[in-house]
Amino acid sequence: MGNEVGMIGGEPHAALARQRLLLVTGMLGAGKTTALRVLEDLGWEIVDNFPIRMLDALIDSAPNGADTDPPLLAIGFDSRTRGFDPGRVIAQVKALTERRDIELTTLFLDCSSTELERRYNETRRRHALAGDAPVSTGIRAERELLAPLRRWADLLIDTTEYTSNDLQRVIRERFASSETGELTLTISSFGFSRGMPPVADLVFDMRFLDNPHWDTDLRPLTGQDHAVGDYIRKDTAYDEAFTRIRDLLLLLLPRYRAQGKAYVHIAFGCTGGRHRSVFTAEQIAAALRQSGFSPTLLHRNLGSRAADLLEGGLRREK
């Protein structure tokens, strides 16, 4: 972050680093918790469910100086936050954007009402604004309440078709530091039965391999278990396919980086997303690490989609 002259308390000060501030809000169940967790992994300082009226005091209490860069600060709030008033939030944030010592962005996470209702019904959670009424009533009330803030936000991410892993990748792409010029690489597994990943650059279909699902002993296991890996390796097509895919990626990835592409998502699919795709993704990730890359590994269908995305019930594959 660059240094410049700013104003604090109406007096000029020289060479203070600008505070980079991200406000994260949106519909309940649209993925705010997931977004904040990823931001924390990326080095942001996280404050969730923060009383937004106290924002000025929080910012001015942050350490700052000519030789000290302030932390990246992400603040989460939503319709449950005490004293929440979208109009007042917008007015307060507008005032902050006029300060030269702050670089402020507002992120709004949205999701279709139908999908939100489905997630709440599957997880049997109550909507905070519904009371004793149906979930749909709370969702409608919240959408009306947040409409001004949604229109005003700098960034809008619609998570209707996203899994938790998809949202994690999008947040990394938008907010990871690109100063190093390194390629941000994601390798994932998924099941075609649950749909194609919406944000993959390269997709490999592993359904040509023998399926461990039809072995009753292996069916409850996943591609992370040794017995499943041994079964897949016995398929005569596996070794050649793996070698060709690995070599293709080792050819393409440096070229993507040379062309200025900052993010690449490579997805491996099978029928259910639990055996062949998981194993292959794990093996490719290991091979690329040996070649100097640092991929993030995600497994989309090892957990429940609805439970992953609903606030407070998010899981992340390591």
C-alpha cells in the first residue's frame, strides 16, 4: 500500500499508509462467514458482527505511522447487527470515503430467495427476521431492508449457484495480494451429479476410470483413503492418463503466468465427487507441489452443499 498525505482530526499528516478497509455484508445465508474466513486466511484482520456506528472509533484506534502499514481490516455486519440501519450505514461510509487516509470497499453477498429458502429448510434453521412466520417472510423482509445497501455496494457477489468452495475461490481471486506476481492455483474435485463447477478454467472428466462405488467395502470411503487410491491405480488407464494430465498442466501453467493470468482453477469430476475425482485431484496437487507450485486443494462434494453455505454451518476442506 502506498503512502501519502492524509487528514486526521482536520490536521494534515505526512507519509501515513492508507488503511485498507473492507465492509462485508449481505443476505443471511449468502456466505458472509465463509468470505470472512477466507479473508482471514489471506492476512486480513477480521471483526464480525461489529456495531457499525462504532466504525470511526475503530479505525482511528488502529496503529499507524510513517514506518507502519496498518493491517488489512475486514468488518462483517448484517441485519442482525445491533442498531443496523442501511441508510445510516451508507451515510457513514460516504463520509469515510472522503478521508484520504482510508481505502474503503463495500462487498455485498447476495443469493436468490428460492435458494436461501432451500438452504434454511434443509438445515432447519430459523431466519432471524421471520419470528414465528415462514422462512420466506423473513427473507422478503430482509431483502427489502437491505435493498439500498445492495444498490450502493462497490462489489456484488451472487452465491446462488456457488458451493462454499466456489465462493472461497472467488474471494481469493478478488482480495489476495497480487504484488508477488505469483499464480494463484486452485485444484478441486466435484461430482457431475451435483452440476459443473461454475468457475473452473480447466475440467477433467475422470469417469472413464473404474468406479470404487461398486465395491461395497470401498463405497463408504473417499479418494483420500488408501484403499480407494489402490483400487483406482489398478485401472490400466490411470497411470497414462495421470502422466498426460500432469505434463499438460506443467506446460500450460507457466504460459498462463507469462500471459499475466493471476488465477487458475483446475477441476476434476466424477459421478459423485467422492472417489475418482478426489483421488486424482490429490495426486495432481502433490505432483504440482513437487514442481514448485502452491495449489489450494478443495473437495466440493465431501460435505453437504446447503450446510456448507448457510451461516454458521460452513465447512472447509484442508
